[in-house]
Amino acid sequence: MYKLFFRLVFKRMDPEQAHYAAFRWIRLAARIPVLRTFVAAALAPRFKELRTEALGLRMHGPFGLAAGFDKNAVAIDGMTMLGFDHIEIGTVTGEPQPGNPKKRLFRLVADRALINRMGFNNEGSAAVAARLAARNPVFRTTVGVNIGKTKVVPEAEAAADYVKSTEALAGHADYLVVNVSSPNTPGLRNLQATESLRPLLTAVREAADRTVTTRRVPLLVKIAPDLADEDVDAVADLAVELGLDGIIATNTTIAREGLGLKSAPDLVGETGGLSGAPLKERSLEVLSRLYARVGNRITLVGVGGVENAEDAWQRILAGATLVQGYSAFIYEGPFYARAIHKGLAARLATSPYATLAEAVGAETRKKAAL
């Protein structure tokens, strides 16, 4: 039903306008008590065997919504209603900004992919913090907050900008993510170099600890799939050295060659970050490499090309304790999370692993032993 609706309605709409329309419907449904209860019962079934502990937090399952969909924390209850086990909001910047000029979001339907150059369009850390503080949750869920650099802030002043967001948002976050891997803010990816990343992460960690004294706010970093293997290793080593709680692998890619893209060349040639199915292989490679390097010392989150339960299962076997999706939600619709949960439960039941935690990294460990 949704796929027919997508072809007849959403496919004919501007992608960004379709996004906002869907957003409005989700938020509206979450405001109507009887409707949201019915929707959650249908789309967010709970499987006891999928219960997950990660980052010192307990979640209904391992599958969450990646950052980018709910930039301003306006639809947390709505997305939880649709079955996501955790919601990562943002990317939020220190100052509000409109993002890049439109048109800035493109569908590559033939490739089940998206290209975006949104440019961190968001209301800014103060406004998002106020919204989170005023929130009266309908559904219990885990809320991650993804923070990035304000575009007009010079690269040399990036740490102070991240600290500003941390001070505003840490108290409202179940976990924090430092995003240094979007291709749509000039100079941002330069911060992935360990000589820049070390002082940045140290400053954010100190700011989080200063701001929230009653608990430790878990801190993660999100990296790009375009890093060379040796740079992936360097980030992994740095994360362990600094005592980070996790790494999210991966963000969107600027690559186009070698991905077997079928869409029209002019569409493929749009600048911005590519997400969705074509990212699947490289994202899985980076995740497996990270796990081989860090093992169970920190939590890994797998994202990028997760279209179905098999993709999510492969991320878990590669080393991900948590898995996230976004682009496939656009193509699969409201039953996306439900299908992944049902499929994961079925795969776990027929696997040699007694628990989901036991399955984490099993395939990577097996390859290392050969």
C-alpha cells in the first residue's frame, strides 16, 4: 500500500516538501491518544529477545532513527510510535541557520538512495534545548542529540561552537554525538583528522561533565565512509584513548564512482552526501574494521544502507550493538521498523546465539580467527 502511495504521491512531490508533509502527518497522529495507541500497537511491537543495553541505557531493541530526519526534536513521540527504539535528533548547531539554498534534497529512486546538501538547517542549540526541556513524553524512548559546527564559525573556533551546543543540550540528551563527517559544511570533515579531533572531543567531554554532574552523558563520534582505512584505525585508537563511549559508522558519502548507480547522470552528479542502498558495502566494511580494532571496549552503531532485517543483522554480526536507518524509511514507509524488528527476532531464533548481545561482532571475530 505504501509503495503504491509513494509512486502516486510522494514521488511526484519535491523531496523536501514530501518530507515535511510526512512529518506533519506523523506529528498529528502522535497527538491523538486513541490513534497513537492503535498505530504504536500495529507498528511498534516489542520483542523481549531484542531488548538491548548500550551506552549504559536500556532500550526496547537495537534499531533507531538516524540523525537528519528530526533535526529540531519536534517528532520524537511520533517516530517512537512508528517503532524506532531510539531517536537521534539533529544535527543541531550552536547557532540557528537556514542551511543551504534549495533545491537541496534529491531522490535516486532507481538506486534506493538520497543525495542531500541540506547544510545543517536547524533552529539552533538554544531553541532545541528549550523544546527538549518542555517535552512531556508520551512514549518512553532513548533520545540522542547529534551536534555539529555552525557554518559561519571558522574551523579554528569549532571547539567553542561544539561546547556551546554541549552546554545547552547535554542535560537533555541520553547520549551526545559529535558530527564531524557531514560533507555539506565547508571544512567540517577536516575535523576528523586526529590532531583536530582530539582537542575537540576533549573539550566536548569536559563541557558535558561540567554541565551534567548527576550522571555521565555518553559521548560518541560519527565518521564518514570516505576515510581511508588507516584513518578509520586512527579514529578507533583515539576513541579508546579518550574513553569515548562509541562510534557511529557511517555518515553519507561524497563518492559516486564504483557504486553501480543506475540513476540519470545529472541526478547522480548533484553535490552533497549520498545515503541509502549504495552505501551498504562500504559502511559495513568500516564497521567491521572498527570492531576488529576496538572489540567490545566501546559501543559501535551501524548506519548506512540498512534497508531490511538482513542488513541490520549483518551490522550486528559485524560489531554493531545499535543499528540505525533513515533513507530506507523514505522508500519502505511506516512498516519499516516493524519489519526489521520481526526479521531480527526471527534471525536470532534460528541463529546459534542465545542473545542479541552474543551475536554482536560474531562474524568479525570468526574472520579474525581464520
